[in-house]
Amino acid sequence: MANKASVVQRIANNTSTSQAEASRWFDAIVDAMFEELASGREISLPKFGKLTPVQREARAGRNPATGDTVEIPAKTVVKFKASSTLKAAVADVAVTA
């Protein structure tokens, strides 16, 4: 599984920068993405996909332990749509659990 440290290491290796500099760039990119999504704007990343904030309406749910009906409040969630490039890249990858 990739994590921030492994992604930062790859960025540093591919751009001939230090890990500290790559980490600052990574953090800046993630922060910018958070700000865009929090402002209600979508993010389109070529070769990767599209992130879109979507309003989910309030709805009734059920507590599985008691069977009681509960109100689930409305909220904004992030929807991701993978690009065709990303879909093709992972099409033949075997997933292990």
C-alpha cells in the first residue's frame, strides 16, 4: 500500500529534489485540493480523474442493532470518477485482500 512517505519518495526521486521539498509540494497540492472542494468546485486531473463535491440529501436510515429508524442528515460528500487512462492502467491488476 502506498502512503504519503512512499509517494513523497517517488516525487523526490523523479524530480531530483529533496524529500523535504517533495513533502512540501505534496502538502501544498493536497491543501489546494481541499480548498477547492470545500468551496464547492470540482477538480479535474488529467490522466487520473475528477473529484466533485456532491450534496447528499437527508434520508431515513435504520440502526442495524435495534432496528430503530434514524434520521441521517444531509451532507456534502466527494464523488470520484476515474479517467479512462486510470481505468486502463488498473484493468489487468489483480487485487489481493
